[in-house]
Amino acid sequence: MRRFFSRLVLGCLCALIMASFVGRVDATPTSTLWTNMTPDIQGFNVLHLGIDNYFTMFRKAKDGGGSFPTVFGLTMGVLNSQKLQMELGFDLLGATDDPLYFNAKLGYPEGALGTNSLALQIGMFNMGTHKGVTDQNLAFLVLGHTFKDFARFSVGPYHGNPDILRNSNGEKENTGFMAAFDHGFHPVKGPDGNTFNRFVFCGDYASGKNAIGGGGVGLYYFFTKDVSLLTGPVWFNDTGINGKWKLTTQLDVNF
């Protein structure tokens, strides 16, 4: 069943890409903080730039210090539809031998399938280009719902390459779940008269003692509705893989 789910997601995404968007950029799914679990998908023809850093301060490398490579990502919405949406893009990791990763996300935003319907989406991420080394090939499902005046919540399972996703003891850890929430507050009006939240408090988590297992909490500050900076701590389920907790800063810009 797990292998079938992974193949089904990949097959659906590849079919749509090949049918309609050959030659366009592949995808980095929109994220919350540490995980890709969010009910958001980039809007049609909206290009998203993300630059993410994860680092430590006042901690020696032997004590779990050190930084992750800086991540540079571009994402674009590619379906001109009010209901079914899709985003495609890529990630480049700094100071690595195999820096390129491809991902995609397809689905329906909240309310698209009927009044009070959940967001329903499928995606793939961390599709690296070095077979047997970076091809984590994680498939995931998103179910999302907004509780008015409180927060948005999303949750779903993931399944990845069992040859790559293992714990620090070498044992297979390629399935689990991801969950996330966000709450916007302090609404303001932009120059165009539209209202947006100046601050968004968020958190997410991925189960599993593997490279993606862990979570974080953070605060977005929106300079405008299209430019934001996120910061907060991130921790990990297996410190033998990722080390101890780190701080993250994430710059996001929509064009």
C-alpha cells in the first residue's frame, strides 16, 4: 500500500507535467517552516523566491554545532484554475556535491470542492539527482482546514525512498506523517488597499528518525503581502543525522 501510494502520487504529477507543462520549471512545494506541510499552493504565474538558512551560534561542531547548506529555491504556480492548482520549481543547496532537487505539488485549496471542504493535495519533494545518495523521493498528502479566527491546521502521511531515508543506526525510517499550523494576526492594509496579516505564528513537525524528522516554531514578519521574513528554532528527531537544534531565517518573495 505504501509503495502504491508513492507511485500513484508520482504518476499523477508526471502525467500532468508531461501533458501540459513540458519545458517549464519543476517544483519546490510551498512550506511552513521545517516541513512542506501546508495547504498553500503558489498562484498561477506567481514566481516565488525562497532563501533558507539553518545555523547555530556559540556551539562547537563537536557539540552538535554547524550549519546546513543555504537553500535557494524558485517555485511557480502553473495551472490557470480557481480550483485545481499546481506549483513547480527547484531547490539549489549551497556547498554540496549534488545541489539540485526537484519537487511538485498538485491539489485543491480549501473550499474548492464544496462549502467547507478540506484542502486536498498531493506532492513530491527532495527528488535529488544523484541516485542512491540524494533521491529521497518523498511523496506526501495534505489535508487542511481553517478554524475561523483561530488557526489553520494541516496533516498528512509521507513515504520516501527506503534506501535513503534511514536513522543514524542505518535502520529503515522512510514513512511517517507531517503536521502544521499557522495563525495570522495584526491585519494591515497595503498600498493597493488589500488587507494582510503583518505577523504569522507557525509551527510544524515531521515524524520519523530520518533526515526530515523534526519540527519547529517561528514567526513571520510581512513587510508587504509579497515579502516576508521567518525566524525561529528547529529541532530534530535524530541528532545523529542533523545535529542539535538550530535557528532558521527564511526570506520569501513573490513576484
